[in-house]
Amino acid sequence: MKNATTKLLVVEDEPLFSELLLHTLESQEELEVVGTARDGETGVQMARQHKPDAVVMDIELAGEMDVIEAALVIKEEMPDVGIVILSSHRDRRYLTSLPLERSSVWAYLLKQSVPDITSVVRAIQGSIMGMVVLNPAVMGNLRPRQGSAIARLTPRQQQVLELIAQGYNNNAIAGKLTLTPKSVETYIHAIYQELHLSNEPDTHARVQATLHFLENSEGNR
């Protein structure tokens, strides 16, 4: 019996990049592109028509409706749909332009990283699960603001937090950092305590921890 596929809508107005993106996504058995659009208005219409699990959208679209407006309309009508934003910008202000507090299921990827299909799939899956997922290159462009709660975390705890923000689960974090899953749980518990998130459900705590990182980070590393 074939496993259920994740249905994707792609909203991208650069023809060449759109073609490359579709080829990359469709090479994955677990992904199915059910429609494509070139602007926000058409993207909203096609989302209504195809009911995708996630929408992959360029942050800079032609037309009267920008990507944030289009995404919020889609989210209002289909709250469980994940939103994956594609961007060429590492600047923090583009991240903070996303209404993360209004809707947690967002992922932000740099176009330069799209050929890394594993990162793309992780971002898509994370957005569907209700996570905020950030591109590794974006995370590498930020540093904790001096005096913030994030800055008070140990270097190892900061590493774990960055991987949480990239959409890694506990076992994957353990593999990346050569730790046991139990050690990862201990680090995450300490992070949640420092950020006053220890009483939150895990998914919500991960989202809030990522938002803390964004809100309390600055500049270039």
C-alpha cells in the first residue's frame, strides 16, 4: 500500500526557478505538486481549489497581493496548511516581517539552499506539524543579543536551540551533535526552563523558543 503523499501548491513567479523547484520537489516520492501559480491572487484561488497540505511561496511576488497577504488569506480559510516562504534575503527584517505570532506554521528558506532537498522536506513537514522552521544559513546570520535570555544559554544549549529552529527532532539533534537522545532531552528541558517554557506542550514550546531566538538576535555572525 502506497504511503500518503504531502500535497503541495507552489507559488513562484520566476519561470526558470519555478521549473527547477518543481523538478526538485517532484523527485521526492512523499511529495506531490498539485498546482502552481505565478501571483498571490492565483495562489489563493488554487489553494481553495486543491486544498494542499502546504504552500511553497516566493517572498517577492508580482501582482497586487503580496506573499504575506496571500498566505494569511490561505491560513484564515485553511488553518492547518503549512506555509514555506522562499527568499533571497538573509536580513533579519525579512524574518520579522512574517506574522509568526498570528500563525506559527511558517518556514523560511533561502533560495540558495533549495537544492538541499532534505532541508526543503524538513521545512515542509515542520510547517505542517505547526512549527516555525528557519533555514540554517539564516540562523548562521544571527547572534544572541547581549543580556538576553538566549545569550544566557550555554554554547551547547544555543546549538540545540538553533537545530530546534531548523526543524530537527530530538533524535536528529542527537545525531547532528553526537549526543544521546537523553542528553538532548536534558538540554531542551534546560532551554525551556531558561525561557520559561517548561510547562508548555513540546510543539508550542519549540515554536516559542524559536520566536525567542528571533526576537533576541541581531546582526551578522
